[in-house]
Amino acid sequence: MVSPKPRPPDALPPTALVAPHHPSIDYQLAFEHAPMGMVLSRQRVMVDCNAFVCEMFGATREQLIGQSFAILYPSVAEYER
């Protein structure tokens, strides 16, 4: 018999996998816990990002929200390319 693998401390509890009452919460959970970097933007300005993006760029959400994507590129020329 195979025993279940222990969950990492930051994993969602099994009850979090049950569809919540409001559909937008579903998307928020998926966005926040995606195993890849995700950013919501408007006119090339970051309006939200998940923890994975923060880890990738060594920044906090507060440092990224409201900023142009240009800050994530090594130069303006690379950004404009």
C-alpha cells in the first residue's frame, strides 16, 4: 500500500480545493497559488502579481504593483524590442 506524501507546509489544505461560493475567489486562488509567475496588467503597468513573480525578481508585491514592465528588463532597449 502506498502512503500519501506529506503536504509541504505552504500547500493548500484539502478544503481549499472545494469550489468556493463566489467564482472570482476561484480565480484568485488559482492566480495566487499558480506554480508559475503570473501578472495582471493594464497598459503595460502591473496591477497584480503572484508570489512566484516576486520570487523570480526578488521584489515584493508592493514594489511591483503600479510599475511598468520596463523595470523587469535589463535596459530600455530590451523592453522596447
